[in-house]
Amino acid sequence: QYHFVESGGGLVQPGASLRLSCTASGFTLENFAVGWFRQVPGKERERVSCISSSDGSTYYADFVKGRFTISRDNAKNTVYLQMNSLEPEDTAVYYCTANLRNWGQGTQVTVSA
């Protein structure tokens, strides 16, 4: 009865910015912590950032600290990931989840000079 839709990816040059969106349907996202993950072919999916459902506390992987910011808009049932100073190694498919089981189709981020 529910799913996620990720959007906002694209092809950008190093140093550029993108804002990813994760919108949930079929349930109220504000009741859940939400995480952003990314994956490249042949590698395990890795956690990028998370935001809590209550106090708004956040987590960032070391490789994105100072560059990425996670936020949420409960009225829109959406969680965002603002990505600045993008690097080629950020190239991946980005997914969001509230339970590590249900995922959207992902949005492709490609950073290339």
C-alpha cells in the first residue's frame, strides 16, 4: 500500500549542487526516520545520511560531512538531500527508505567533468 519516489538526480560537473527529494505515498512519513543510501554496480548499498522522526537529529557518512544536508517537510511527506560540492565519487543511484526493506526506484546522480 505504500512506496517511495526519489527524484532530483541528474548529470552535473564536479563542484555543482543537486537537491534530491524522497516522497512517500500510502503512509505518513513524519512517523519514521528516513535514510538516504547510494549504490554503484558491483558494490553494496551504503548509507549516506539519515534524519530522525522526532527531534530532527541527523547522521552523515564521513565522506559527505560538510557537503550534504538532509531535511524533511512533513506537510509534503518528503525528505530532501541537498548535495553541494559534488565529486565524481558521488556518482551512484540514490535511494531512500524508512525501514531498510522498502525502496523506491532510485534517482541517478552522475558527476563528470
